[in-house]
Amino acid sequence: MKNDIDDENQFDPVADILSSFFELNNALDLEAEGKYDEAAEAFELILRNDPEDSIGAALHLAAIGKGDVPSSMPEAHVKMLFDQMSESFDKRLLENLKYAVPAKVKERMDLLAAGPFNRMLDLGCGTGLCCEVLKEQVAHKTGLDLSAEILEKAREKEIYDVLHEGEITRFLKQDDHEPWDLVISTDVIPYNGVLDEMFMSVAQNMVPGGILLFTTETQPEEHFNGKPYLMGKYCRYAHSLDYVQSLLVQNNLELLDLTKMILRLEHGHPITGQLVIARKLDAA
């Protein structure tokens, strides 16, 4: 018979997962009840036990005003989130959340008469929902995502020529890329706060005249109070229009089209955002 010390040293992954979700549900219940001090204590305990923050506790602390807003979401959290959603990703977004971005992307690109394109890079490609509406306009399509499970779903569709698993900025800093004439990034920027390095890396990997298309979540400008971004109620980042426009100017990108829209629903509530299309100018 094993002694107590041996029992304590046993690792039970199922018990560990259940414990984590019990702690998270407790914290979320306290947050929903408006008990923010108690919720903060619960989230802080989760964070101490999970330094990589796969649960996203730091985001919840920021959302309830009990912690600083992180500069970006923890990679472990994003990977866990999308790995978990991979099996039902398309149905969840299109049917449950009424995800409107792919249809709007096609509409605006058709109106601009953009393309055809030689090479497209889809940053945070997911299962390829936006690639599907653009695939006839692009000769070669590359997808990039943090989630291996999501990439498997994209691979099953056979719409990409190449798929990569990785983080956007690290991927773009590699030296072996042929530049792209179309870069898209839909429903990705809301998972990042500071965007300076990402935009610089994107622009450096585009040909002159290339198109950059992306979405952001928005809030009334007065809510930002001069800040470039803030943490929204549902733990995603919203970015000020001033910040987005300054990033375009700094990286020699000309705004072609900005469409305000309802991106999706969250718990039945509309999430406001914008679809931005810009063109890289020739070097001065």
C-alpha cells in the first residue's frame, strides 16, 4: 500500500484540469455577481498556480479594473482557447456568433476591384473562413496560426498551399520569406494590445502596392482617454482609431477603405468593430 507521501506526489492530470476549471468558474461567478474584490483574489490565485496564464486570469483582472492591461494575450491562453474550439469552430462563429467578417471582406474587396494577387499571407488564419472568400483571387496562399488543432481543420479544407504554426511577429522576422502582395488578419488584432512591432514586420514583408486587410474591435473614442488600446468586457482588446491610423502612417500604408460594422455577437450582444483595407506605398 502506498504511503501518504507517495500519494501526494502522484500527478493526476484529470484532477488538475477539473481543479483549474472549478477555480475559474468560481472566479467568473464572483465577477458576474459584481464581487470584484473577491473575484480578483480568485483570479490572482489562478495566476499564481499557472504562470503561463493559459486560463487568461490576467485579462479578467484587467477587465474588472483590478490589474494592469497586458500588452498582449498570453500565447498559452490563445492556443488553449482555439485548440478547444477547433472541432466546432466554423459552426460556432458563423451560426452561433453570427460572424459577419468573411462576407464583408468579399463585399469590400469586390467594390475596390482589388486583385488578382500572387501571394497571400493569412495571419491568424483559423480554419480559413476569409481565405475561402478570397481564394479565387490569389495564386498562392499561406496560413499562419498559433493553434495546431485549428490548423488541422484548415488543412482539411485544402485551400492553403502552405500552413505554418507560430506567432506572427516571430514568423515575420524570419529572413527567408518572399514578400506578399496581400496580407490579411481578421479577428486577430483583438488578441493583441501593442501593435507597433506587428505592423512594422507586416509592412516590411509586403511588396509596394500590396494590400493589407485587417479587423479591429472598437469602442467610443472618448473611452480611450488618449490610450492606444483598452481591455473590453469580454477580455479582448479594442484599439483607438487614432492609434490604428498612426500605425498606417508610420509604416507607409495608405488607407483605402474603413468600414464600421458588427463583427459578431458575444452572449447575444453585438461587438462593434471595423474592417480596414490599406495599400503599401512605394518607398520615398
